[in-house]
Amino acid sequence: MRIAMWSGPRNLSTAMMYAFAARDDFAVWDEPFYAAYLKHSGLDHPMRDEIIAAHETDPHVVARAISGSIPQEKPHFYMKHMPLHMLDGFPLDWAKDCVNVHLIRHPARVIASYAAKREQPTLDDIGFRQQVEFYETLPGPVIDSFDIRQNPEAALRKLCEAIDLPWDPAMLRWEAGPKSFDGVWAAHWYGAVHRSTGFAEAEGDLPKLEPDMAALCVQAMPFYDALRRHCLRL
């Protein structure tokens, strides 16, 4: 089984990657197209030069690797992807051979978390619009990070059931610290998850946003609501 887990940034996506990596039967890949996205878009992200230098920037080479042998001869392959990384002209045929899953999070939480690491995000930066487009062409189970943090075992069991994958309790715990499969961008983005040994406790009230970020949240909400309607129910 090859799983393509699609989400925007700050969606609990790294913790989900760690959960699947904790299983003995999975290899994982952290944002395969990120370096290619930065090189071909010209966007200025934190650690841009380091990311481009350390990771493959040819999207066709990345796509061939995704469809090739699974690393470490594992039976299953989990890939953490972002729809916003898939620029026009980037190959996508490989995704038809994957189990596509969509991870979402309330825009207010995404924006508050993202803005703390990179100032003034736009709608394209947080990926909700692109994810709805991807869901239409690559449908699959939708799971909300809020539900995962409310009850990690119940949510992950439900996801495993939806994709016909046996449940493994190892998904609930991992060792603290950086991982060998982290992208080099982990130094900027993964501080909280590196301090974790499992999923964080249930989320509280929605964060209060500054007016410009509140306006961005209003823009993103219709896309979030469209995906939320398809969410797995616990």
C-alpha cells in the first residue's frame, strides 16, 4: 500500500507521518515535492536555499522515485504531501496508484500556527483552495486533526478501517527528537513535534486572530467546510 496523505501546512501532518513511521511495516517520505516547488515557484520560504541544496528539485525524478521500490523493502509507503506543492506541469499520474487521504484542520488554527513561523500567509500559502481541487480529482477519506487530537486511537482506528489497513497501536507513540526521514526544513518547522512522544491533548477554543488574518480565515472557511462534510465520523 502506498498512502498519499494530502494536507496544507500546520495540519498535524508531521505527527501523522511520525505515527505511520512508528509502525514496523511502513517507510515514510517527508514532503517529496517541497524542494521542487520552491525552485520552480521562486517563492521565498524559510531555509529555501538549504532545502533546494539538500533535496531533489526535478519533479519528474521525484515522481519516478515515488512509484519505484519502497525504501527499506517495507511492505507499505506513507508520503506526506501538500497540494500547494504540485505546480502546473508537475507529474501527478503516480497518485492514481496511491490510497489518497486528506488531512484537514480549522483555518483559524492553521493560520495562527503558520503566521508564527512565516509572516503574512496568503490563501495559496495555507493550501485549502488547492486541497479542494485535489479532493475532486483524487478523492479519499478525509480526517480532521481536531478529531485525531480528541481521541487519537479512535480516529486512527477509523482511518485504518477506511483504507483497509490493520490497526497497529504503535501509531500512538514515538520517540522524542528529530527523525532520520525529516526534511531539512524540520529545523524551522518541527520544534513542537520533536518535543512530543505522541499526539498532543485535545485542542481548546479557536485562537483569536488579528484583523488581516481573520479576513484570511473567512476566505478559507468555505474550502474547509467543503472538505469537512466528507470527514470520517467517529
